Amino acid sequence: MSDATIYHNPKCSKSCRALEILNESSLAIVVVSYLEAPPTAEELDGICTQLGVEPLAITRVKEARFEELKLSVDDDRSRAEWVRFLTENPSLLERPIVRVGTRWIVARPPERVLELIEFSS
């Protein structure tokens, strides 16, 4: 297992900054370009479990795609349905999601990655 994983969007300044912080560390990093290779439903469900959140908490609800799909934060959908929406529409996934060791965070602001790096030392 690598030291760190980042679910990265190279067009996102926050994601780029988080990756920059990781690159400044001595950690071995796996960069997952989730728009090109979206996580599977099982992986995404595991990420939510590790983060301690439901899928809606890592969903970009202000994205145009969210509205196009006629989704609402008030929808009474199952966890599996939200996970399916995210796997089928990876642009809705909050970014960046970072793992260092066994700890996971949504790195917003990107400097939150420093907390993980410090904890892993």
C-alpha cells in the first residue's frame, strides 16, 4: 500500500494545491484521476465509510450536473443510490479526497493535508 492516495482533478486549484503539498512530503503517492477512472461503487462506499460520512456529504451539489439529474439534497434516496450517482457522474465527487496511512479527509482547504502528514509522522 502507498503512503498516500489523492482523488485528483487536475483542473481544480484546490486539488492541485493538495497534490503539491503531498509532493513536498516524503510520502509515496498514488494519484487517482477520478474523472478518467472513477472509483467503483464498492470503493466509493468504502471511502465514505472511512470518512465517516454518507455519500451526499461528498457530493458537489452546486454542480450543473447535479441539477441536470434533477437531484436534491432533500431526496429520500438510499446510500446505494447516491453511490451509484457518484460512480456514474464522477464530476459530482467532492475534491480532493486524500488518504494518508489509514486516515481520510476531504482536503478543503487543501492545507488540511498537512494534518494527515503530521499525524502519519
